[in-house]
Amino acid sequence: MSALRARDGLRAPVRGRLRIAAAFGLALSLACSLGCGGLWERVRHHEHAVSWSHAHELAESNRCDAALLSIERAQIERSLTRRFAAETTWLKARCLERLGRRQEALAHYRFIRDFLPDSPSAESIPLEVRAESRAKSDPPSQWIPPRAKLPTARYTRAALSAGIAGQVKVYYSVDPEGVAVQIRVTADSHPLLASWVIEAVARGEFAVPDQQPQVSTEALAVFRFRTRKDVADASDSESGARPVALVQP
């Protein structure tokens, strides 16, 4: 009998703690129903600020691969201010230069020149990019060149969840050595999507033409990044975990 009383005595504090936890959970749920939107928004802004600060530190210490990932985390927001879009794109271009990915770096500088010319970062783009003519609106000589292999552009689940989606059109030339050059996004789009498209085109495989090998081929590609609405049950399906940017010939 005394053992039962002792066991009940041990259970009483446990039941008390469970009631407190339940009450706290209910209070938290009520608080969230009233203002969690603003709370999570502040949390996201804080995460972006931390990622951006960390990207600067990594770039200064020449850890550019890690800096690029941190910049992408900072850019995962549906609406970026023009100044922030330019600053993050400029730092990304600098890191790409240091990594030897020159054509991608130049394409990022062109994005700032063409779509964010009023930002302070536009004053720091290379002179060779400033001297170029702006992106042409005329149709290129062809769409994706024959025997070209363009990879699927990256598209992270975080970007999909944030509602970052849309269509990115890109012009580029294929030089006589089969390398994509003069890559330029031709319509204003989210900097993160533009960056992933630039990366995909730069990594494309292009066969050198048999005729006139000394002539560069100008081409156009369109990448469409689908929204969560377009991807059925994206959180559970295999397609939601994989990139869902499509190359449209």
C-alpha cells in the first residue's frame, strides 16, 4: 500500500508538468494564430541577414565555394530590394571570378548592368562589361543549337517553398571551341533564378559546327521554374526534391 502511495506521489508531479506543457502549447498556438506571420517573417529576415554577413566573411577569406552557398541562402526571398539584389549578385560575380568561372561572372555583371543600373554596385562592374552593347531584343540565329546538351538548371526546395518561380530567357553564343560565351539574361527576373540559368548554360556541352568553325553561333534558351502549384504534392513526390526547371527548345 505504501508502495502505491509512493508511485502515485511520483506521478503527481509528472501530471502537473504535462498540464503546464499543454497550457503552454495552447498559449503558443493562440499567439501564433494572432501574430506568427510577423514572427516568422522576422526570423526569415534574421536568417537572411546572418547568411549575407557570413557570405562576406567567407569571401574575404577566399572561401568562395562556401560564400556562393551563403549568398544563395541570403537570396531566398520572393521579393528582394533592388539594392540587395545588386549587392548579392555583384559579390557572387566576384567569387565566380576567383574560382575561374569567368563566363558566369561576366553574365552576372551583365545582369546588374541591364536590370539594376541605378544601384551602387553597378559602378563596380568591369569596364569591359560596361563597354558592351546592351542585350539585343532581336531573335538569335537559332534556338538551342543542334547537338547541344543543356543541363537542367538547379532549383532548390527552399526556393520552391518561398514561391520563387518564373521564366528566364537567356541569349548566349557558342565559340569555335564549343564554349558558351556572351551569356546574358534578357528579361528582368529573380537574381537567384537568373544565376542558376547562367550556371546551366555555362556548363552546357556544345558540338563545334563542321562548317564555318571560325564563326560563333548565337542561340536562345528559355528555362521555366514551376511553382509548387504546378508540382503535385511537391513535399512528398520525387519531382519536388529534384530540380524542376525545364529547358524549352
